[in-house]
Amino acid sequence: MKPVSLEDAARVAEEARRGGKKVVFTNGCFDLIHAGHVHCLEMARKCGGILIVGVNSDESVRRLKGQGRPILPQAERAELLLGMKAVDLVFVFDEDTPRESILSVRPDLIVKGGDWKMENVVGRSEVESWGGSVKIIPHRPGTSTTSILERIRERFGSR
């Protein structure tokens, strides 16, 4: 499977809703896939009938995280996500936030990891305006990409 366009993701979401399925959406950089990502995606999948994942493009990650990122290019990040049985659909977006993606997909539920505060979740007010909701999945300590990169630097330095 390959990532789809935002337009195709929106079409699939609408078809799922018409079929009585709950559309769940999450997004992120997913720069180094780790156990925290897997846990969050599996919990998100359990919340609905279809899980759609928006992945920040390489340019978007650079703007958000700095010049040394992403570690993995967007095509690899998307392929890794698509290889997870919890994930139904992946698309790549270039904006710094998923607001426009959320407006197109119109999910019933946005799921974010525990490092997010409810009031900071992009798209929350929009999703709530059409009767949807937001769920925060508890964070698993030590599983952020940043903490993994710090451990690598500590152990291996600049060898």
C-alpha cells in the first residue's frame, strides 16, 4: 500500500461514515517510529471503524523540528505506518498543522498522544462543532523521538 492524497482520504472517510463507521484521525511527524507511536496508534484504532493518519512532509518536519530532521524521509515514515495493522490509510501533508486536513477528512474523533494538552489540539473546535470529539492517549515515558535521539547522542556521541 502507498499513501493516498488528502482528497482520497476525505473520500474514504465519507464512504466509511456512510457505512456507519466511526472515522478516527491522528497526525504527527512520526520521525522515528517507536513503541509510544505503536501504542497510541493501536489505542486510536480501538476507538473507531477506520484510522486515518496524516504525516507531516519532510519540509514541514524541518520547519517544526529543525534542520537535522527528519531522520527518515516521508516515504519511509508513511511505509512504516502503513505496515501497521492498526492503520488503514496514510496521507502526507505539507502544512505545519493538520487543520486543513481535518477540515477535509472531517473525522468523528481526533486522537493525540499524552504529550498533548486538550486545549492545544489543532482541529478540536472544528471537530466538536460537527459533533465529534478529541481523545488523549496516556503518554508512555521515555518513548519520544527526542528522548531516543538524546539517548543515542549520550551513548555514541559524535563517533
